[in-house]
Amino acid sequence: MDYRAYQKASEKHLSTCKSIMNSISLLSANNEALIMQEIKLKSVLHNVYYLSGYTLECIINYAIFKHFKWSKPSVRDNDHNFSKRCGLSYGNLKQTDKPGNYPYIIHKHDFARNIDILRKEFSASKIPLIDITEKIDNEVLKLFKSWNVEIRYHALTSNYDKVQLTTTNIQNFVNTTDRVFNGLMKIIG
């Protein structure tokens, strides 16, 4: 996979999340009962939460590859020069792929950890989650810290101990995701 596919996926999923949240807002304002049924709304919010997190993961990966000048045809290729510059590899490298393991691994879907790479490079960027001086709503921060790729498999009845999947919280999470996307695209292109 070419690293630019991360940017395209991020843009597509962000657009979907924004459209869904817009629709929820419009339907709510018009008291449309169908979408407002609690179980259906909960399902939609759960999916928007997953997609927004995936959007963040994709744009973060894209920004890392672009900023550190990835030059291989596929992100699955090994490039020790690239990995030495940023600490990122696609997966755990085999012993034959020396030199060593790198602290950041894409295939583990740990964007909350991979974002540290961008924090080192863009600490004064005014981009939420990357510039730590940027204030973020506490509930959004909880959503960010709690997101993982496995939530796509969680049942709707899952009990989220740390987060509340409310319309307001998910809307704020999507808005923050939008700010991260646009901020990185402005810097990275």
C-alpha cells in the first residue's frame, strides 16, 4: 500500500463522520423519531466514534510518512534509514531485518502512541492532540485515550467505563478530528 492511501482514507472517513453527525443534528432538530430511537442512535454514535478514531490513525500515519520522506513503494517495505529518523516501522522487524526494533509500529493501530512522533516535530503547531498546549475537552481526551481498533467488534451493549458515547461527545470528537486533519494537511500537504 502506498502511504498516500492513508490520507485518502482519512479524508473519506472524516467526510462520512461529519455528514452523519450533521444528519443526526438535523433529525434531532426536527424530532425525527426513527434516528432518535436510542438503540439506533447508540449504534450510529459507536460507528462514528470508531471511524473518527480511524481517521486520526490514518492522517497521523500519512503525516509521519510524508514528513519523514518515505520513498518505498509500499508501507510494508523495510527502510531502516526512515525508521531510524522517526522510530516507526510497519511491524516488528524479523531478526534478519536488523538493525533492531523500533518503538512505533503501524500495524498495531496505536495512534495514541504514534502521535508522539508528530509531537516531537510539531510541538508548537496549535494542532489539538499534537501541540500539548492546545486545550482539549476532557471528554474528547478520554475518547482519544480509550479508542482502539478493537471497538469495531464491540457489541452495542458494551459498557465503556471511561467514556460516554453521547451525541455531544462524539460531535466534539469529530470536530477535534477535523482540526487535526486540517492542521496536518496545512503543515504537511
